[in-house]
Amino acid sequence: MIASSKHGTGSRALLVYFSRPGENYWEGGRRDLDIGNTKRLAQLIAARSGCDVYEIRAADPYPRAYDPTVQRNVREQDQDARPVIAGGLPDLRRYSTVLLGSPVWNVRAPMIMSTFIESADLRGKTVLPFVTYAVSGMSAVDDGYRDALPRSDVRDGLAVRGEDIDGADSDIEAWLRANGLG
Ligand SMILES: Cc1cc2nc3c(=O)[nH]c(=O)nc-3n(C[C@H](O)[C@H](O)[C@H](O)COP(=O)(O)O)c2cc1C
């Protein structure tokens, strides 16, 4: 479901994100997150840019436990799987820009992001990738989108370490401004 931004209707940008609450990496240890890191970053970006928001949810939700999630993701990457998205997809026709957010999973985007970009029609649109991560930064995520979306204008992405989201305001602002959304 699409949530309209508090800045009202008429937004030309849609923020699409996937995030998993639960046990995750945190400062070298583990922490149980009620709200996933990428969701928190997505909320900050949406508040600043006034874009609409669509959350990708897995029809078969990922475990809250970290290790089984890692194992499932390795299996899905090995099988080049396309995990099913729960509910309907957004109608992208009124948006010229789509922000695509996810965690980094095993140096790539989660496979459910491939499900999304192959199901949605992103041709001719500007795509702004963003990720949260523990150690490996943007990794192959934005290049992966460039390969998969040759008919979209995939811009340089924003990568924020999960533990640093609260201090990321100026990076978010600069990235949005560089892409005409600030
Ligand atoms: C299955 C899995 C694989 C991960 N792989 C990486 C990785 O390759 N590089 C990295 O820096 N962080 C990795 N992480 C850590 C997450 O990217 C990081 O904690 C992120 O902020 C989680 O976002 P979320 O709470 O929105 O899911 C991984 C986490 C999980 C659960």
C-alpha cells in the first residue's frame, strides 16, 4: 500500500523499501531491532523529501533471528530466487523518480528487490538507490540495479551504516539535493 507523504498529494517521487525487523548486526555484536534500519532511514528520507512511500513485504516473512535469515538469503542468492511480494504493487505511472532502499545482504540487495524491479515498470525513470549496511558499504547494489535496469537512469546511491542513521541528516540532505529532491 502506498502511504502519501505529509506534504500532501502530487509527489513525483516514490520511495520503495524493504527492511527486516529483528536480530541484526550491531557494533560487532547483535541487537534486536523493533524497526529495521532501512525502515528508519526510509522514514528520514521521506520526511525530508516529501515523497510517497511503499514498503515491500515478503509473502513468506524472513525470520527475526539473524543466522536463519543469512542461511535463507544464501539459498535464495544461489538459486537466483524471486521471493514473492505480499499484496499489490504500486502504480508507478505518476512517478518520475523511484528511490529504492534495502539492507545489504551478502554484498548484494536482497533477492526480493529483484522481484520488485522485474515486476514494476521502471523504464525511463530516475532510480535512486539507498542501503543500510554493517561493514561493506554500497557493495554491488547500485551497479546491480544499473545492470538490471538499462533503460532507467540509475544514480549514485546513498549508503548509511545501520548504527549511524541518527547522524545521517546532512548526508541525506546532500544526496537529495544532488538529485533534485532537496
Ligand atoms: C542476511 C543478512 C546478510 C547481511 N549481509 C551484509 C553484508 O554483506 N554486508 C554488510 O555490510 N552488512 C550485511 N548485513 C547487515 C545489514 O546490511 C545491516 O544490519 C542493515 O542495516 C540491516 O537493515 P534492516 O534492519 O533494514 O534489515 C547483513 C544482514 C543480514 C540479515
